[in-house]
Amino acid sequence: MNRRFGVVATLVVSALAFTGGAMFYSGSVAGEPAPKVIAGPVDALIRPHSAVIGPKNAPVTIVEFFDPSCEACRAFFPKVKEILAAYPKDVRLVMRYLPLHPGSAEAIVMLEAARVQGKLEPVMAAVLEAQPDWHDGRMDAAWAAAEKAGLDVAKARAMPSAEAMAWAEQDIADARAVGVRGTPTFFINGQKLPNSSPEQLEAVVRAAVAAKGK
């Protein structure tokens, strides 16, 4: 690992320090009703630097505190994509980073480089699909997947990482402020969805879209 990624990896230490050890997702029992949402401070959920997928003025906003090296985040990703495809005009996704696993800080820099290159969505999909090959910190597999998805790796590796690090540090601080303890954690229109399953996430979003349409 070069010096630049050695520095960015300190984000993991910051994240683990605030969690006191990550508390990760455990799926709900099938058929369980959608959980109640918990209100959270909206001003700490969306920052000007946050990556956004979907229409800027969508009536329903999903904020996801996300770790690209998190297996549960990978498990949720197909459902998140499905939701965005089902409601292309009504739902947007705001990504917030919370690095808690080996390799996650470097993957965040990679995703930010992909965003600069206009390749965020395909690169994120490819990196998550390849996650079993790199989530232990062996990042060559992640870079290879990103390159196959269209990332200019030479430019990505040369891109200064200070801005991405600062944004991730802000995301870590905001996660602490809104009571996030693990990944993935979702907020729907400013309200926290605790211990959700992919199906429960979909149900809450569907209800929020229906409510905004009334």
C-alpha cells in the first residue's frame, strides 16, 4: 500500500473509534412488518459533497450510510438499485461513507475517483460484485473490477485524496451525530429505518412515494 492509501486508511481507525466496534446488520424475520422509522436531524444527513444518484428534486430521499467493504451493504445493493429503477422520478439516493472494514477507505477513494470520471454507478456495482475477492484488504481485485467497469485507473490513482478523506471524515462525524452504529443504515426523508431488511426498505420507500403523491 502506498503512502497515500496508508493515510486514507486512518479513516477506518476514526470510524471504529466512534462506534466502539461496529454493530452490523442482522436480517429481520421474513414476513415481519416494516419497522417504525425514527426521526433524525436532517441537516447532518445530506452535505454538499454527498454523492447523489437520482433526480435532484425527488420527493423521496434515501440516505445510506455505506461501507463498500461491508457484506450487508453488498446484500442490500440489488434492492436499492431495484428501488431506484422502479421510481426514477420520485426517489434519489444519497451516499454517505462509513469505513469500518479492511480496504473500505481505499475503496471510498476509488469511488470518488469514479464519480469525478462520471462512472460512479457502474464502478460501484462492479466493486460490490467483486467484494468477496477484496473485502479482506487485498485491493488489486477491487481496482481490476473498477477498471473493467470503465474507471481510468491511472487517473484515479493519481487523483489527490485529501478532499475525499475530508468528506469521509465529515461523514463519520455525521454518522455519530445521527446515531448510526453500523452499515448499512438508511434514512428515508430524514427518518431512520432501524434493523431493516431489503424488503422492509422497499416497503417504507413505497409508502413514502405513495404519501408524497397524495
